[in-house]
Amino acid sequence: MNLTSASELIYDAILTLAYPQVCVICGQSVEQRRCGVACEECWKGIRIFTDEEEICWKCGVPGPACGRCESLAFTAARAAGMYEGALRESLLLLKRKPYLPRHVESLLVAAVGREPLNSTTRVVPVPLHPKRLKTRGFNQATIVAQVVSKALKLPLDEVSLVRVSTTEKYRAGLDAKGRRDTVAGAFHVVHPRLVAGENILLVDDVYTTGATVSACAEVLVEAGARKVFVFTVARA
Ligand SMILES: [Zn+2]
Ligand SMILES: [Zn+2]
């Protein structure tokens, strides 16, 4: 972990004594608040994307061009890391608490600073349905989008894209097409003027099949967006 100030280290030491925080993965004590729910060692154990590895340029899956993502409506999708271990636990917690540990924030900042995401002009979080937003109290995608928009110095747009149907829910056993059908028509652009001509950076917590972000990208492009790039914290 880099650049931890002395005062922060002292504060963390006091905090560890007062409220020992146990790593959700290995059970060792977490010495630094910036690591969140997992210890430094467990953070080292997860796969974080760099510029080095081979990925499918469009959907970002590790390996060569996957040949399965052609029908998806976005231009390209990238993630900070794989949905596993410490990153997975941090995202599960993000569904309950509107908070990202500093270490995750720094992973996000590094990932969105790279090609092709750094050419975007406007940040749009994948919206929750108003009903779901009311029960949860916050949109986890917005928490991620706040970090991203600040890092890239881009406007954060929470108003243009809305979710008009609640039918989207992960259902085990559905194939890719079945999942696409459940989200088709779930999103709507209410302020086309705000997205027209923009290179949108669409932000969500996890990329699974790409069906949700593709449904969002489709309506954004129909509303006049030039391109839609996708950024998620993790890739399943
Ligand atoms: Zn650990
Ligand atoms: Zn692909």
C-alpha cells in the first residue's frame, strides 16, 4: 500500500487497539483502515487489471477477443479487477453501506485513467429503480461513479438515465439471451439533450453478463450519445 501518512498510521494503530477489525477472508487483524474489510495480504491475492494482460478489447474479459460480446451495445467495458476475494467482499458490503475503502478508490482511479476510458466526457451511474433506491437508501453505482467523476474531473449525471422497470434480477439458469430479455426496456433516457454527442462513461459495481450495461448503452446511444464506455469495479 502506498503513501500512508504517519498520522494515518498512528490513527490506525489506535483504532486497531480500540476496535480490532478482523479480515473477512483470513481472520487476521486488518491494520489499515484504507484496506476496508480485508487485510493487506488478502488484497495482494486478487487479480487487478493492469495495461499488461491480454483482454478482449470490447468486453474486457481476460484472454483474446472472446467472440461473444459483438451484440452488446457499448463500445468497450473495463473493470478494476476480478470479482473475487477482498474485492468481492468490499462490493458485497457496498450494497449495505455507501462507502468504499481508500484502497478500492485508488484501484478505481488507476483503472479509469487508462485507455479507452480516459477519453470519456460524462459519468453516468447505472440507476436503481426508485422503489429499490428508497429501500436501500443509496445507489451503490453512484458511490463508484462519484470517485470516477472526481478522478477524471467529469460531470456526474444521475438524472439522464432512469430505470423504469424492476424486473431486472439475476435469475440462475437463464442463458445470456434470457438475461438480456429481462433487462430490455428497463431503462429510459429522460434528458436526451444532456447525453447527446457525449462519450458516456457508464458505471456499475459488477460486470456479469454485460446485459444490464448493454441495455443502458442501447438507450443512451438511441438518445444521441456518441459512444458508451463501461466501467465496473469488478468483473465476474
Ligand atoms: Zn486477510
Ligand atoms: Zn468480448
